[in-house]
Amino acid sequence: MSPTCRRGCVEHVVAKFGVSERTACRVLGQHRSTQRNAARTADDEAALTADIVELARRHGRYGYRRVAALLRQAGWRVNRKRVERIWRRDGLKVPAKQPKRDRLWLAGRAVPGRTGTWRVSTVSSGTSCPMSRSSTHYERHGS
């Protein structure tokens, strides 16, 4: 359970049962210093989150480490751990790598070598020996 959630639990116990904050913290296992010091968010959190989401959308295969590097190049003073925290909080993920043959962005274009048919013919040496050499020929048929 996060400290923010535990803070809310302590406040609920104090209001509902009328016990002191000290007693509620002791019973729930919350440190009083954690109870008194509320979490702070940085002033630039919304702008940073918007930039991270935009970079993740623009560069689909980049992860949080490379996005952090791009942010630093753009002038942000941010470390990898903060970018990772925002990345996870917003549910961003790197899509699975697509196989080279069937990529979505190649769907509309003709891929060389994938069209037409191939004809296979096997030529043997004409002897009845099973160890005789045979060769397989591949030739392009059609367009």
C-alpha cells in the first residue's frame, strides 16, 4: 500500500473512531513523519508528461531510456528514474517487435521477392544407387 493511501487510512481511523493520530499511526504501521509530510509534485510534471507521451507516440519503438535521452537533448533536466515512473504511471509500453517479413507499414507496398511463384525441379544422376548425387533447381515462374 502506498504512503498516500496509508495517510488516507489514518485520517479515516482518526475521524471514525476518534483516536489520536499517534495511536492510529501505531496501529496501522504508518510512521508519523510520513503522515505529516505530504507528497509534493513538481511544477513541471504536466508538461513533462505531455512531452513523454508525445515522444512515445512519435517514436513507437523507443523505450523510457531513449525517451529520457531525447528529453535531455531537448533541454529537460530529468533523470531516467523519473521518466520511468511517469512511463509506468501512464501505462506506456513499447510494442512488440514485428517480424521483418510482415510489418504493418509495408502492407501497402509491393515487397520485392515476395510476388510470383517458384518452380522446383529435382534432377538425379540416373543411377539406382541411393547415395547418388541429385541437385535441386529453383527458377522463378511468373511475375
